[in-house]
Amino acid sequence: MKKILFIASAAFLFSCGNAEPKSDEVTEVVEEVTVEMSMHGVEITEEGAISTTEFLAQFDGKEALETKISGKIEEVCSKKGCWMVMNLSDDKDMRITFKDYEFFVPLEAAGKETIIQGTATMDTTTVEMLKHYAEDAGDSQEEIDAITEPEFNYAFEAVGVIITEEITTSNAH
């Protein structure tokens, strides 16, 4: 019996000792970036779009400015997509509405890049309209009731909007 146990143990050790070491596997990751673009309103192009910084410099001292601006969508009307907000700088936002209420943007457009074409103005937004926007944004009744003063701020009436989104997909090989 001892002989069989010795032979079995030796065979086991021999087979473990002859195991080939595993080679390091190399995984190649290929990232593919695709850009999805959607157009709303009249057909516009990206050509000639200025940054939000350039817009602020060009608009300074004017009552209105017809322009094309490139920026990021901060917020979208959560009910219909009938307005959106673009951040212009650390302390300035601009609400964008759409000419004659003729088109809307996707509700999930917040956070995406956009190009808007139309007319920028400085405008007073009434308390009633500010409350309407707050309601559309899904603010609480307490936040809506806290709105008691009109706002004088940047406004933009867009005739056309392009929304772009970069989608990155990874394929491990």
C-alpha cells in the first residue's frame, strides 16, 4: 500500500512540476468614437459658430445680436423640450426659446453640445414666466413660490439648433 501511495504522490508532484507557466495575456482595447447629430428648426450648419466667451464680447453694449453660438446645454424643459439653458460664464446663463414655438429639443439634451442660431437680446423675464419655467424644470412648489422678482437677463430666440453627442464604445480584443 505504501508503494502505491508513494507512486501516486510522485506522479502527482511530477505532473504539477511540468505544468507550463501561463503567458501574460495582452488585451487590446479599441475605442471607437461616433458623433450623433440632430437638427431642430431650420437647417443650419456648424460653420461660423462662436464660443460663449466670444458671444459675450460681441454682445457687450448691444440691444440685440443675430449670431450662431456653440456651447453646452445645461438644462432642458422637462415637459416638452420647449426651452433650454446654456451656460455663458461662471455667473451668466442664457435661456433659449424657439422661434414661434415651432420646434422642440429632446428632453434628454441636457449635458450635450449644441450650436444655436438666432437672435440674442437682454430681456426681462416676468415672475409669472419664471414660475412657469421653474414648474417645467420640475422645481418644488416651495422653490416656485420663492420667485417674487422679475429677472433681467440674456435671452435667445433660436431658429435652428444642432445637438451633438459623442458616444464612445470600447471593444476588448
